[in-house]
Amino acid sequence: MKHDSNSLIDALVDELVPVRPLRRAEGGALVLAATVLTGLLVLAINGIAGNVLAGAVSPMFLLANGLLLLLGVAASASTIAMASPRVGNRHDGTGWALAMAAVFPAVTLALLAAHRADLPHLLDVAAGWHCLVEALLSSLVVAGALLLWLRRGAPVSPRTAGIHLGVAATALGTAVYGLSCPAETIYHLGIWHALPVLVGGLIGRIVVPQLLRW
Amino acid sequence: MMADEQTLSRLMAAAQAGDRQAYAVLLAEARRWLLRYLARKVPPAHLDDLVQEVLVSLHAKRASYDPGRPFLPWLAAIARYRWVDHLRRSYRRAEVELGESDAAHEGDADAVMARISLDRLFGSLPRAQARAIELVKIEGHSISEAAARCGQSEPSVKVNIHRGLKRLAALIEKAD
């Protein structure tokens, strides 16, 4: 830099305009709005699943989507917090929520291993693949909202922020997409509704840091 | 005498609201604090540039400060981010003689300073990685000189620098 510090300070003072500080509650409201909008889009495009409409959902459905919602909320909270950095901030909550949610696919994998002979039928790749793609598409609005929030802020660990963003968006997107998915077996939910979160975390880790550098 | 944490927080909140007088005082205080904070962590010839980079980042990202929270841990996170970015760049040997700084140890006893200090961050690295970064990126030795000084092979020094910088980037908000 060519300036001396005093002239730099004078220039920065001259440029000063009021700014609205980032408030975490505002970030939470933004994510909530993005999730509701995603829900409206999913219902408008795919409709609501018959069992959900009839209020006859299985415990498996509630368990899987409840875990995804919890994970989505935890990861959204940490992503929002990362926009306002501070030495001493910790973002451990998402890791614990992820570990809890991972119990579900881990049990599913164990069950699949025990029923190897029936694997193609249990996995139902065609339906599962469809859910994977739809769930990822359903994550885009929340991902966009969180990206916007982070870019307004000053994330100091872009890679970690990217992972949290990817996990938050796909967990919430998949939970909302679940309203239109009629499949309720543990095999379907434990694999095909968990995979989007894994993919989201990976995409977030690879793609998002490039968009967050400052 | 440095302004205290409460005063700095109040000045920053006023600056966010557009108070130029408060902002001028805040930037001058922040500059003094940064000179101490970053002293001996970059070659003296680069210190003022780095402090200016942090001040520009403070200005660009001032909305990310939450007025309900302490100011210095926020400024320290911004400074650490810029410092790690700075370490990634190459230095020319001629510019990197480390000198003494009177301000370097001032305020070491301060608890907040200790918690957010760069030494604390640097201390999170494995010894070999910290030493390789210190020799090459801060003191400005060549890879072969650093290898001879710390008893590591040249490829090990390179790997330790690469891994150490990556690790530092992931630990910017770490306080313990």
C-alpha cells in the first residue's frame, strides 16, 4: 500500500456511511423465509404426499424429518454466526447434530448389510435417485439465502462456512421436500434422504469458499 | 494509553451509525492496537502494510460487528484472517530482517489480549509446522536455509508450511 496510515484513516473516515449491523435474529428470519418459500415451491410443483395430507405419517417419517430439521436449524445457526467473526466463537453444535442425524443412515446401512440378498429391492435406486435430485434442488433457495448472508459478513474460515452452509441448506431442503415424498421405509429415508446432506456438505466445501473470499 | 474495550465497542457502534468523529478516533486506536498485536509476526518492513490492510477490511466489513459484543475479539479475528493471508504470500529475502519493537510486549499481561493473541493461535500448530512457517514466512529464510536450521528435509519444510497455513486458516476464531 502506498498511503501512509494517517491519510488512509482520513480516506476511510471520508467514505463512512451508516451501515446496519448484521443481527443473528435477522439471519434466522431470512433462513425461515427461505425455508417457507421452498415449502411453497415444493408443494406447488410436486404436490403433497397422500400420507402427509391424510395426517397418517409413519414414525420413521417423523424421526427422519425431525432429525433433518434439527440438523438444518443447528447448521443454519452456525452459518449465520460465522458472518460475524470473533476470536472465541465456537461452532461445535453442527458437528453434534450431524453425529446424531448420522445414526439414522448408519442403522440403515447396518440393516442393508444384514439383508444383502434383497438389496436392489430395498434400495429402489430409481425412486431414490429422483429423491436425491429433488432434495438437492429444494436446497437451492436456503443455500442462496445463507450465501447472501455470509457475503454481507466477514467469514474468516470460508471452508468451514461452506460445509455448514451446504449441510444447513440440504438438511432443511430435504426435510421440506419430504412433504411430497410418499416413501416412508427406513431404507429409503435412511439412504436417499441422508445422501443430499452429504453431497451438500461436499459441494459447500468445494464451491462456497471461492464465493466468500474477501 | 489505549482506550478500553467498552469505549472501543461504543465508538464502533457509533461508527456503524455514521459518526465520523467516533470513527476517526476508533481507527486511530485500532491502528495502535494492531501495531502491537501484529508486531514480530511479520517483518517490520511489512507491518504497516498489514495494519493498513486490516483497517481497510475493518472498514469494508464493519457491518459484521455485533454492537452487543466486545470489539477486540472481532478485530482480532479480522486481523488473524489478514495475517494468515499475508503469510501465504512470498517475501523477498532483502526485506525480512526482524527488528526489535518496543511495543511488542506491552500489555502482555492483559487477559483479553492473551486469549486472542497470535501466539496462542500459532501455539495450536504442531511444533514442526510452526517452526517452518516462522523461519520461511516470517524470518524470510529460504527453504534450504530453513531445512538446515530446523533439521527437516526441504520437502518436509514445504509440506509443513503448506499444512500449517491450512491449519491456521481453519483456526482463526480459536481462543483456547
